Amino acid sequence: MRLHEYFRRIGHDGAAAADLSTFRAVHRAHALTLVYENLDVQLGVPVTRNADAAFDKIVRRGRGGWCYEMNGLLGAALREIGFEVTFLAGGVMRDQRGDEVVGNHLVLLVRIDGEDWIGDVGFGDGLIDPAPLREGPVAIGPLTANLHAIGGGWWRYINDLRSGGPSFDFNPAVTDEALLERNCRILQSDPASPFVQNAVVQRWKDGAHLSMRGRILRTLTAGDDVRIQIDSADHYVSVLNSEFGIDFSDASRLWPRICARHDEIFKDGEPPPP
């Protein structure tokens, strides 16, 4: 990886030492600059866990990515700097679906001076700053998540109730690459996968969390929750550019699919109430 290109993309001009201050700075810069999105999955473009592919897409082509790409890219950069990084096979909604979901989320475990930290820039409305692996609340912009030990070596990250994201579990001992690879393939090919069904773009911007799920653009701040409906393919592409910094005209091809999914969920065609 060419760290100087990655640093330029995320706006990091500080040190590149394997210490806590660098980890915090790089994680925060990545989280506040880069965008979570699954547009390639929606377009049927194969997505891999290859760090070089993620680097080309996100750093050189100005796109975003989902957890396997976003955390894969951050993890590769941290390793290049000299950090001790372990890729964990996490499980979103394991509290409801059990161990069958383990591997559907990539989580980073980073050890610094004998202490374990969690890095995760691939959960959409997840961490801005890395979190120490200990129980308690985790402040994330206008949101507050919680981290709990749930037994058997497992930890649960519980999202803020105002957020659109569910919880996920992880275990520092569960590092099964095969599970991660398998789920990466399934989540972009199974018709029942939420990533196949729904176009999602998310980012942190100016103290707010912005998300565009299909036709609904949501801006969540500490004191407000505003939702508007996207009204055309041109509007969708324009918002991708103006609000999310993604210049990607091919996304217009998704519009019929986005509208069909919207009508399936919201029979009256109106956005859901906040």
C-alpha cells in the first residue's frame, strides 16, 4: 500500500508511528472523510476482500465501500504503519440470529502497549474514534453506543436507539478468514441479503450523520432528525456528489430498482416519520 496516497485521501498529515495518537488520528480521519456505500453490490459488480482492490476503488477512484472494504483498507494501512492488527469475524444481529451470522461483519482488533482497542469504520453510523475493549458507553458524534461483555469471550456493540443500525458481536478469538470470505460472497449474491435489496450510502459530516437508504435521505444530529425523499435519478446522483462526495454517474442505473424497493416497503410512497 502507498501510505502517502491513503493519507492524502483521508486528509491525515500527522505522524505515521505505531502509537495510540496515530491510531486515533488515522481512524478519525478515515471515519470522517470516507463514505460507507454498497453501490457496487447493487450494480452487480463483484466485491472482494482484497486490500489492493479496496485501495484502488476508495483511494484512487474516490469511492466508498462496505465493511470488508472500509475496515480492510484501514487494517492494511495500520499494518503498514506497524500496528498489531487482527481481523475479527463479527456477527451483525447475532443476538437474534445466532452464530449463523458470524463473519457478516469485519471488525479490527488493534493491540497498543498491551491494551486492546476496537477499530471499525465499516458500520455506517459506527465508531468515529477507536474504542478501548472495555465495557461502557461509547460516544459517537450525536450518538451513544454501548460495549458489553456477554460471556464466552464475546462482546456486543449495541448501537444508539436513534440509529438505523443493529448490534453486532465479536470475539477476539474468532478470526476465521474462511467465514469472512464466505459471507462477503453471500451478502452480495443472496437475493435475501439486505445489501442486495437496499442501496445504502452513509457518512459523518459536520457533526451530523447522513444516510441515504434508497430514496430517503436522513440527517441525524443531536437535536434533530430530518428526512427528505429523493425524487429522480438525477437528484440521486446529485446528492451522492454534493452530500457524500461521490462522483458516480453510473448510480443513475439503480433508480428503477431503488423506486421499486421503496414502493415495496412504503406502500403510500411517503418517507417514514422520524
